[in-house]
Amino acid sequence: MASPPQGATRADRAWPVYRRLLTFAGAYRGLLSVALVGMLIEAAAGGAFTKMMEPIIDETFVSANAGVNLWLPAAIIALFVVRGLAGYLADYNMAKSGRGIARDLRVRVLAKYLGLPGMRFDAEPVPSMLVRLGSDSDQVSQAAIDAAKVMLQQSLQIIASLIVMLMTSWQVTLTILAIAPPLSWIMGKVARRYRRVSHSIQDSAALLMQTADQSLSNQQEVKIYGAQAAENARYAEVAERHMRLNLKVEATRAISSGVVQLMGSIGLALLLLIAGYEASQGRLTAGGFVALMIAMMAIIPALKQLTNVQNMLQRGVASAERLFEILDAPDEHDPGVRPLARARGEIEFRRVGARYPGQAEPALEDVSFVARPGTVTAIVGRSGSGKSTLIKLLPRFYEHETGEILLDGHPLEEYRLADVRRQIALVGQQVMLFDDTVAANVAYGEMAGAPAAALEGAIRGANAMEFVDKLPDRLQSGIGNRGGRLSGGQRQRLAIARAMLKDAPILILDEATAALDAESERLVQDALEHLMPDRTTLVIAHRLATIEHADQVLVLDQGRLVERGTHRELLARGGLYAHLHRMQFREAEPSAEQGE
């Protein structure tokens, strides 16, 4: 979406946003057309009933005409049957269209998120993304359809009532319309205030969810450090601000509603005054006066509804802006056209540098190395030295700033993103499993539908069959949200089975055993021994004892490659690696003594 001109207000942007939002309704033209016909019939029936008050009063009560007593009741019943059916058609089809638009937006925004660069996920917390996918999409649905339904229904009701009034006495009607300009001005002021507050409410809702998510996700740390009161106070502060913003909206709605009703009462007073004069001149009957009164009484609540719908509409426009911000964000850079069926797996970094947005210091600087097929390259260093950044450059989760990264002799950018990622299997410290079966979690993504023999072979090779066989439905057993029914070691072995089934030429291990106990680490390490041969393996290592047999060790410090060699060579050199090794050895000695 093009950026608004400098000095443009949110009011200036509201209509273009809403107009763009209405393009999502194009797929529901049929439903919306039926709904519009229903609303027209509903308004016409309401106007006809109001107009019928004139013969009912004049013929039944003034002229005492017994002939109308038979057809008027039947006509009233028929009108309300037609109005009820038309109202059902309008409400159902509008609701179906609105929910359809919300669903379409959710799907598109999630697909867009999955196509955004990795940096986006560092800049925006997941709870904020969930607010966009949840309440923002619902608010947009309300703006696109629900608010439009109320506006159309009430506008048609007002038009029908005005037609009845003009047919009954155009002199009275034109006099009453004098209150329209000030009423329009009031509704414009209300709309501008709603717009100002609505953006703040949506941002506040995202912060509210984020604050709660941090407290609940880290409940063990909160309890162990006695931080319940502090977390409660932080959440209460955010909730208080959210409540005040909502109260601003409610105050605006209540004041504007009261003003609209006051204007309506002024209109009624004018009606009584002018209608009385018209009746004294013989130009208005008693029945005509009642019809005018009922029409005027129907316009007042319709105007009140139109004022109240501003809240829904402006929140929806604000939410639409938040969603369009995502839909308009640039996708991952993917200019590659070189085909890549299966790589040999030779990786070369040539003086590679990388920097996070807004950071003065580079995350990586002047890093060069070669990792050949069939070898293991270990990457070590202090926390924050750039190990994870280096690994994330290979599948292009992040883009490097300087230098070149080559795969089989060609720059990564020459290949399509999907093809590059097809060459890589990843096993991380934090294993992401889904609320599905064992089989679905191993044969995941493009591997869905893998042969049963290959699936079982991967699970067996990962030392996972020993616990999978004990599950109630074996491979078809559910493992819960994020694999919550499994232990950490079991989850890790399923991740290794997934990597085995993928059989990619490049394997990335990101501290895959760092959080495991000794027995689980042994099982996982054994599974990795089955997985690593004949691949180019990159290992981020926390425990240096696990990489003693690596073909080369890269030592990073403050984003620079400061040492390179085998485990023995680096120990003999007495540099940073040897220092880190000594530190770990000293930490391990007391543990070993306690275990004796």
C-alpha cells in the first residue's frame, strides 16, 4: 500500500483503507446481492406499515369505515411475514459473507507471515501476530460487513421513513430536515474521535496479550523468584491503560448517542409545531399526523444506530491498516533461477559479514571457511559470538550484508529459496513439534505421504522406536501441543527421525543435546551418529566434549572467526578454544566428584 502523503491524517486514510477492504468482498457478490435485496424489501415493508397508519386512523377511528377492518389486519400480518423473511435473508447472507472475509484474511495473513524474512520475527513478538490473526481479523469482518449491514439497514430505514413523510406532507418534512446539517457535523466529529482511539486500542490489546504470554509461559521462573506480585502489577498497569482507552470509546458513544437523541427530540418538537399548523389549515389529517409521528420515531433510533456503528467501523478500519501493513510487507528476497535438485553439499563462506537492523556493531564480520561433504564442522564460542547468526545465513533466514556464501560453487542467491532449504535438515535445541501424531510430525511438510517402510526406518534409526512402540497407537499416537506428552529426549529423537527421513545433503545441529540428561544425551548422540555420515554437517556445540572428533572447529568471538583447526590442534595452540575447554573441564570436575 502506498504511503500516505506527509501531513495526511488518519481521517484522510480511512476511506482508501475501507475501499481496499471492500475488495475482499468481491468473492461474496452473490451473497451480498441477496442480502441487499432482503434489506430493500425489509425497508420497503417498514415504510409501507408506517404509511398504513394513515388509513388505519382516518378510516377506522375518524370515518368509522367498517369495510377496512377486514383487509387492514391481514395486510399488516402479510407485511410483517415478508419483512421477517427479508430480514432473515439479509442477516444470514451478510453474516456468511463477513465470516468468510475474516477467514480469508486470516489465511492470507498467516501465509504472508510464513513468507516474511526472519528479521520480522525478531521485530514483532508472536502474541502481536496472534492479535492480528485473531481480534484484528474479526474487527475487519465487522467493518467490512457487519458495520455495512447496520449502515445499509438503518440508512434504508431512514430513506423509507423520509419517503413516507414526503408523501404525507412535504412541507413538514422539509422543515424537519433543517436539523440534518448539525447532525451530520456531530457524526463526523464522533467518527474522527473513534479513529484516533481505535489504533491505540488494538496496539494495547497486543501488548496485553504479550504481557500475559510472558508471565504464563515463564510461570516456573515467576514462582521460583517470587515475582507473582511484580508480574501482576505489570499486567494490571497494561490492563488499566487498555480499560481507559475502551472507556474513551464508550464515553464518546454515550455522549454522541445522547446528542443524537436530543436532536431527535428537537425534530419531534418541530414536527408537532408544524404539523399542528398544517392540520389547522386543513392540509393534514389525523392519520397523516400519526404516520409522520411514527416515521419520525423510526428515524431517531436509526440515527442512534448509525452513530454507534462508528465504533465498530473505525476499529475495523484501524485493524485493516494493521493487517494491510503485513500484507504489504516485502517477502523474502528470492531472485534465484538456477535449478538445484540435490546438492553435493560443499559450503564456502567468503569474507561474510552480517548485521541486525538498527545495530551499530556487526553480528558477523569477515568470516571465511569451507565445509566439505562427508565432514563435520563444529562452531563454538562464547554466548553472543555469532554462532546462531552464522547458521541462519545458510538457509537464508537472515541475509548477509557483505561477502559471499557459496553452495557447490555458486552463490546462494542464484538458487531458489525453496530449493536451498530442500537441501538442509535442521535439528535444534528447541524442537518444534505439532499437536498431531508421531507419523505426521516425522513425515512433515513435503515429506507427508512418505512410504511406511521409510518412515519406520527413520524412527528406528533415531533410536525413537523404543518409546514409540510403547505408545497406545504407535505411529498414530497423538503427542500433544508442542510434543508435551513426550520427554525432552524423546522430542529430540523425533526431530532427528524427521531429519533422517528428509535425507538432505546438509545437516545443521544447533546445540541438539545441550538441554538433555546424560542418558537422553547418549541416545540422541547415538542417533546423530547414524544421521551424520555422508553429509555436510555443521554443529553448534555447547559441550566441547561432544565435538572432539569434528573434522574442523571454528571458534567465533564477537562476530569474528578467531581460530580454526581440529580439537587437538586448538588445545595445543592454547588460545580461546583451550580456555573455553579448561573452563568446562573445571565445571565438570565437581560434578564428577559429587557423582562418585
